[in-house]
Amino acid sequence: MFEDSLHRLPETKQSKYGIMYLVKVGHTYVNLSAKGVSVSNEGSKYEPKESNAVLSRMVTARANRNHPIYRWFVYPHSFTREFVHWAIDEIRISKEAVIADPFLGAGTTLLACKDLGISATGFDILPLSILVSNVKASNYRLQTLKKLWSSLKKDGWANCPVNKVPDIPILSKAFDSEVLSRVLSIRHRLRRVGNKKYASFFLVGLLSIVGHVSKTEKGGGWLRLRPEKVVSAEEVDSLFMNATEAMLVDLEQSPKLRLTKGNWQACLADARALPGTQEFDAIISSPPYLNRHDYTRIFSLELSLAFLRNHQELKNLRYRSLRSNVEAKKTYPADGYRIPFTLLPVLDALQKAPLNNDRLLTMITGYFEDLFCTLKSLYPRVKKDGYVIFVLGNVRFAGVMIPVDEIIAEIGEQVGFEWQKTVIARFRGNSAQQMGIFGKELSRESVIIWRK
């Protein structure tokens, strides 16, 4: 009987918007309650069996905006200091351990490990991440910083010559000419600070205000132009000075973090091909989600002002990023990769779905290949009995829910790790466009744990 094939899901948070009825087709469940299609595998080995409501507050960046030093520069999509501490407690890491984060972002893992006196190394493909992370994790002599800052303010920067504006179109769209000239003048003046580490400190202060003085707004995973915004060169000066002095206050109030003994370093590298041979006791990280967010666009102003010379360099960086957005193109050999069992029904459903971009299917298949290459690159770098902990979120395209956590858990075992468990941290809604067309269905954000 048809009715016998219907499975009523428990009325949990997952079915908040109504009871979901699933029809079993082979090893696949198809959700009939929405206008779209939701795919999951019956009895999947990698399906999360537990949840932890405490984690819901730890897998967002919100709390970092209130913590001294962490708040100097915050990535909009990252976990908190408290999550790193939770992960270390969960796997019972000792003080003598060394931890790595191959998708470092704004350096939360480095700084959270420094909180605990545990050494850590971070990697990222974006030079902005390396700068911000190293500045946050560095030790400083406060009096030296204050002396340099007094000298900077005394000499000023308004008349510093701007040799050349980077040939990147977004800059002329995002800034009034007077504002851009002032930002570049400050940047030029900072290059004359003799000590590179201390000059980088002030540069992060400058980059932290770039969004505020531009005609842009970071929203979700995009950088939106706001041509109605009006900013003066004097406001650039004021915001830069306020940001820098707030950073100095944070250091003054955080003597433990300012001069902690240990090793915390960020290195420019692609997670799919990590350099060196150092082994780590644990990996704690959050790879880019499969959500089309392009960090070379979100941070295009900061990257252009501090690291790039022309638009081609920006595009090259975009092409080399992980294939979580449709413009990423760089591939690595995925020898040994097999399309996961949990991914197969998803690809079947997506091939029949009304995708709004013909590159989405290529992006999705490439994303899982890239995470295979990442985990394969990590495997020889993790010590025996060491752990890998990833935070990842499921996504929905054209009504098709993709169980990213289950698929990545399976990929981890392909490369040799032993999957321990997946813990649900929270559930999120979909975009308004998705819900308007395909109905409401919550997607989960999870913590995946493997052991070597």
C-alpha cells in the first residue's frame, strides 16, 4: 500500500514548519511535504545521532565581536573562541599538543589556542587571513606600540604621496576619490614604519574600517554597493584612529594574551596541498560552506588595498579558491576519490532540478572533490590517535537539500580517518527565494569528528 511507504517524522525542531512525509524510493527518501525535493539516505551510517544546543551559539561569529583582540577583524562566517575551547575539551587535548586550522579565516583557532597556552598553526589561501591572524596572535611590547602610534599621529598622513592606485575597478565604485586617496595615504605612511610586525598591527586597524568608509555593505555572502553613502576624508582619519586606539586598549587589558609564551603562526597555503611535514595532534577548522559565498568578493576591498596590484590578480585568487562558489576553477589530483554513496541520490535529484546557474552542478561536484583533497592532504599531517574536527552546514539548491555533513563524513573515511560522530549544532532557514519557491525546510549545521 502507498500509505505503508509513508514515514512520519518526529515533530522535532527539524519539522518545525509542519509534518514531513517521506516516500521511500530504493535507498532514498523523497520529501513530499514541500514543493521541492529533499534527499536523505535511509539509515545512513553518517547521519547525526545527537545534537548539542550549547553549540548553536558557538558556530557563529557573533560572540567574537565582543571579545578583546578577536574583534579587531571578524569574518562574518566563522566559529567562536568558545567553540575551539569546547572542541579541545571534547577530544581531551593536552597543553603539549599542537593544533592546526587549514581554513584559518580571521584567526579564531590560533587565538583561542593561545588563550589556553596550546601551540597552533594556521593556513589559508587569502593573504588577508594571514595578516589578520598573525597580528592577533603576535606578542607585542605595548610601550613600543604606543610610541610608534604617537609618532604616526604626530607626523600625520594627509600629505603622504599616493604613488599608484591599484588597477581594480571595484575601488573606484566603492570609494569617493577623496576617501580612496586618504586610505591609500595612510597605507603608504604605514609602509614607512620600520618594524614590519608593528606596521602590520596598524594596517589591520586601517583594514578594519574599510567597509565603513566605502559605499558598500557586506550582506550574507555578498558585497553590495550602496552609492547613497556619503563619507569624508576626515571621517577616515577619525575611524582609523578610533579603531587603532581600541586595539591598544584591548592589548592593555589582555596582558596574558599580549605576551604568552608559545608558537602561534599563520602561513599562506592551500588546504588541498599543505606544505611541510609537521604533524599535529588535532585539526579544528570550518571549511567554506557549499553556499556560493565568494570571500574574494566579500573582502575584495581589503584584498585590493593591501595585497593586489590589478584586477587580474584578484581574479586569479578567485579562481584558486576552494570550489564553494561558481567562479572557482583550480583543481587538484583527486586520486582515490569515489563519489560517496550519500552524494549519489543528491546528484540524481539535482540533474532534474531547475537550477538557476548552469555551473552549480559542476561547483557541487567540485566542492566534494576539493574536500577529499583537503582531507587527503591532512591525513599524513595528523598524528596517530589524533583528531579532525570540522564545522559544516547543509545547503539547499532548487529545493534539493544536500546533507553535506553526511557526505563529508564518508569522504573522511575514504582517505583513512575513522568517523567518530557528527553532532548537530543548530538548524537554519533557507533563503527567502528558496522558501518562496520550494517551501520551508530547515538545514542543519553540524560538527564532524574523525580520529586517525
